[in-house]
Amino acid sequence: MLVASSNFLVPNATFIVELVAFLIVVFILGKYILPRIQAPMEERQATIRQALLDAEEAKRRSAEAEVEYKRIVGEARVQARAVVEEAHKMAEQARTERRQQAEAEYERIVTTAGTDIDGQIRRAQEALRQQAADLAIAVAEKVIGEGIDRSAQAAFINRTIDQLATSSGGVTEKA
């Protein structure tokens, strides 16, 4: 036995007891302890798997949302350009309308002013004629010394003024 005890390849009783104890510990660990440890680990792994799936889904949704966002922004830009163009058109149309209104108002004012000026010229000419006739009659009465028929003399003076105006090239306009 001495040879057998010195040979490390031959198992001795201590080794067998240790092996049996080890197997009992492994059996107990495998039967009672590992299932308790494995269940939370499997739950944690399932939670991690679900989190990864959720992250992938969130990433996909984010990509879809970004595409939708870009589409909406593009549509908004197109609409904004259309609104700006429409505003420019409306502004140009309003400017044109205001310009036309201003030109029409200008023409109306010029026409009214011209009519007023023509009326004032006629009134001034009539007033000048009347004054000239009154002056001529007054001078004639002083020179002759007797009364003169004012209406006949006024008609005569007006004819004379008209003849002078015609012969002088229309310096004064005929009323």
C-alpha cells in the first residue's frame, strides 16, 4: 500500500469523500439555488431584450417622424412661398389700383380746376367789359354833358370790344 499511497494517480478515500461532497454541493446548487438565481437573471434578460426591441421600435418611429417632419416643413415652405407671392401680387394690385385712383383723382381735379379757371376768366372778362363800358359811358357823359342810354351804349361798347379782340388776334377770349 505504500506504493499506492505515494502514487498521486490512484484515488484515496479523502479524494472520494471530497468528490462526493462536491457532487452533493453541485446537486444542491443546481436543484435549489441556481433556479432561484436563474429566474431573476432570465427576467432581467427578458427585460433587456424588450428594452432593445422597444429601442429599435423607437428608432424606427423616430426615423418616420423625422421623414414626416421634413415633409411637413417642406409643405409649409411651399405654402409660405405661395402666401408671400400672393401677398406680393395683392400689394402690386393694390398699388396699381391706388395709382389709377390717384391718376383719376388728379384728372378730376385738373378738369375741375380748368373749368373753375375758365369760369373765373369769363367772369373777369365780363367784369372788365362792364367796367370798360361803364368807364366809357362815364367819359362820354362828361364829354357830351348829357345823359346816354346805358343799355344801348353798353351793347355798342361790347361790340366794339369784340371787334377789337377779333382784329388783334384774340388777345382776349370772346365770352
